[in-house]
Amino acid sequence: MRGLSRSSLAEVEERFNAVAGSADLGTLSDELFAIADLLDREHGLRRALSDPSRRAEAKAGTVRALLAGKVGEAALATTEAAASARWSRAGDLADVLERLGVVAAAAEAESQGTIDEVEDELFRFGRVVAANPGLRRALAAGDAPEEGKRRLLSDLLSGKAATASVRLITQVATHPRGRSLEAGLEEFGQLVAQQRQRFVAVVRSAVELTDQQKARLATWLRTSYGRDVHLNVEVDPRVLGGFSVRIGDEIIDTTIVGRIEEVRRRLAG
């Protein structure tokens, strides 16, 4: 998620971790998303709360005056901490609150034993959207009412996906914040994976991998990277032989197509 100041982010995360344990995590996630959305809409408020010339106590006081009694104490304390920190750009304040909304949803999923499902469902829904132009248009349309998108997602996902998955997909679809739907889902998926302190690998293969193949690949990647790796497998008939793995910006390509492209690059150079 966008380039936030590490020291400021660490300060806010410390406060968030201190208050989240006693909060309803689903409610906390919803409230942090709502506050981030408010800051995106209210430019004057966002500038006032991110103004480095204002004292931290004054900004925290503004937050409390505005939100006390309207959100829970955990969301209020987290927002006060975020407003009191120093950021390089005004938009960072909303970014960090959205980020912690994702973390709260991931923590809820972990407590319910559904975090694996959430990682898979975010990935799969992104692929469903990419393969369905009509659905993509309906969810990406900037002039479409937010409530209509929420109803559509509820019809599609209610009872079929984890609660946290529905919460995160709905946030991305209704408040894209300059991202494509697919990019937002991938960003949230990475944050959910971080909750488990593991990497996400996108695997492209011409055929579906067996459970044994997935287990061997996950073990090899865990040994190579020193951390657990969650596999999102994408079946792509265009892949000829082997498979490719993308972890962040790094690509491991064992496909015939990949080798042909490598030869072409060398010949061209």
C-alpha cells in the first residue's frame, strides 16, 4: 500500500494494536473504512488533520470532537493517533486508516479460522471480474450508486464467501481511491497475507496443479524465501509447459513460452 512513512506508520500501528484486542474487529474495520472515506470526501478536514504546522494535541482534539460517540473507542483512538503523526502528504492519513481497516478485517478472519479462505476469495474474485466485462463495468462505474454496488455484491457473495472477504471486496468496489478493482483486491490480499507474515505467490500454469504439486511448490518457496508462501494458482491455457511464479516484483518462469521470450531478448540484445 502506498509509500507511508515507516516511523509514523509504526506509531499508529502500535496504538491500533493496543486498542484492537478489546474491540469487535469487524465493527472496527467498518469504522476505519468509513473514516478514511470521510477524509477522502472532506478535503478541508483532511488538510486540517494532516497539517504539520498544527500541534498533535490540537489535531487529536479535532478528531475527538468530530467522532466521539459516533464510532467506537478503538476506531477513535486509532484515528487520533493517525492525526497526531506526521505524514509526507495529506492523503497518507486516509491511506493508513484504510490499511488498518484491512488489518482489522484480516485479524477477524484469523480469529474465525477463515483467513485462508479470505486470501483465496480475494484472488478468485479478482479473476472473476477480469473475465466478466459486464460485472467489471457495473462495479467500476464511477456514476453508479454505492448502494447499488453493495446490493450487487451481497447478491453475488452472501453465504458464498467469508464475512471478511465480503467486507474487503465491498470496500474496494465502492471506494476504489484511484485504483482499479483488480489492483485494489491484490493490494488488500497482500495486507491479509502480511497478517500471517507470509508472501503471496501468483502461479500461472496450463493445468490445475494437484494438491501434492502445490504442497511441494509451497515447501520449495518457503525454503527459498524463509517465510510461508500462500499460493494463488491461475490456470492459463496459453502457458506452454512448466509454470511461472510471481512474488512481488520477482518472477520465476519455467514455461516454454518464458524460455522462448528469454532467447528472443538475448538475440535482440
